Amino acid sequence: MNIREAQLEDIETLFSIRTSVIENYQSLEELASLGVTPETIARMLQTECRAWIAEIDTKPIAFSMANAAEKTICAMFVLPSFEGRGAGRALMQEAEQWLWRQGVEEIWLLTGNNPQLRAYGFYRHLGWIPVNVQPDGQIKFIKRTVIETETWLKG
């Protein structure tokens, strides 16, 4: 498996992967109604965001996206036929490390507030801590840098 930083020419691939998932599915129309369009993603990638693509034999199978200004991982999606092969873990590590390198000490993400969802258990398994339910029903998870976490645990 290869992990590489996404480029502007990869935006169509990001949308293709995003609209292929089963859990948390959203159509192109639903994403557009939320302001997620190829144009907004292009602007994000040219400013405070980065995205990474996991490939097997040059076939894109998953991606993650992080926003340094918001201190968040804003996307993590894997093609259903490639789930459970380590791409999600590798992409999360890439996004987390990039945010830590930007000087962020605490990062967050939102996901469905149902422990039966794969994403919920996945984030817990990777050390993310659920902290509160949002007005839209999603749950907010946080993660701190290792140094910050050690201080917090002692404290």
C-alpha cells in the first residue's frame, strides 16, 4: 500500500471514494447542499488543508483530510471492498502526524453517535476520546499529542 498527498487533480477521486461508502453515505447533491463541492475542496487543499490517498497497485482505495486551521480531521473514507486492510489506520496516522507538525496539541473529529458504527469503534481503537454529542446528533472525539496526553493523565 502506498500513501501519498492528494493533489488538485485528485479531487474527482476523493468524491468517488466519498460517495462509495455504505455507512455515512452522502450523494454528490447532499454534499453540495452542505457546501462540499470540487471548488470548495480545491480551495481547502490550496490553503489550510491537506488530504492523503491510500493506493494499492496505483488504485486509490481510501483518503483522509485534515484542516490545520480548524484542528480537525474532516474526512476519512475507505472503499467498502478494501475495508479492514489497514488503509484507514495508515491514513489517520498521516493526518494526525501532519496536524501535530502544524503545532496543534488537541485535534478533533465528528462521527455518528452510535457505538455500533464501524467509525465509532475505529476511532476509539486508535485512541480517540468521545467527549460530547453535538446539536446535530454527531459525537465529537478528541485526541491530544503524546506529550499533552501524558501531562493530562498525570494531572
